[in-house]
Amino acid sequence: MNKINIALLGLGDIGQDFAENFLEIIQEKGKPVEIVAVAHDDMTSPVVMGFQSSGITVYENALQVLELGEKVDIIFDLTGNNKVRTSLRQGLQADGNRHTVIAPEVIAKLLWMFFDSDEQQLELLQAAGY
């Protein structure tokens, strides 16, 4: 099976927990998934610095992930910002990138249900508009 390359955008409270749980499953189960990029507006965040020290591309601006083009299969936009989501879609279209998809919020919710996170975090995810 070919490796699936993903980008995680927005590593605040919800995004950080999502990223940590997702990464844990990838590593423990040896799944053919690779986090190739993350974006967060606070470059001093411990989770951002952790990704950076692991050699993962880190962006301060979520839209910079578009620079990777078709090297990204799936973008998880966890910013909670509708303007970011709209700009991502417009950027993919403008670049002619018909390969990369932005995971709908329902997919993030589905994955979250498989994490060992508590129900309060799922409620926060839903309250944030995901």
C-alpha cells in the first residue's frame, strides 16, 4: 500500500490532541501514513517544536502548506477558521491541484472517536464547528 501523506493545520488545544493521538496510532500500528507538514501560528509551541525537531515541515501560516502541492494527499484543517478553509480550497483550485483533499469535519470527528481521548475533547471539537 502506498503511503498517505497528510498535513495538520492548527495545533491549538484540539489540533494538538488530534495530532498527538494520530501520530501515536501511526507509530504504534505501523500504518503507512506520514505527517509531512504542520502549521500553527505559534512557532514556540512545544508540539510545533517537537514536529520541527522530527524533521517535519512546519509553517506559521496554514496556507503555506499549498506550496507542497500534490506531495500532500490529505489536509486536516483544525484551525476552526472558515476563512482558512475557503482560502485553502481556492488555493488548490488556482494551483490546479486535483489530488490533495481537505478532510471534511465529519472525517476528523470520525477519527477522533477512535482515539483514546475523553468525551469532553470530542464535545470541544464539535463545539468548535468541526
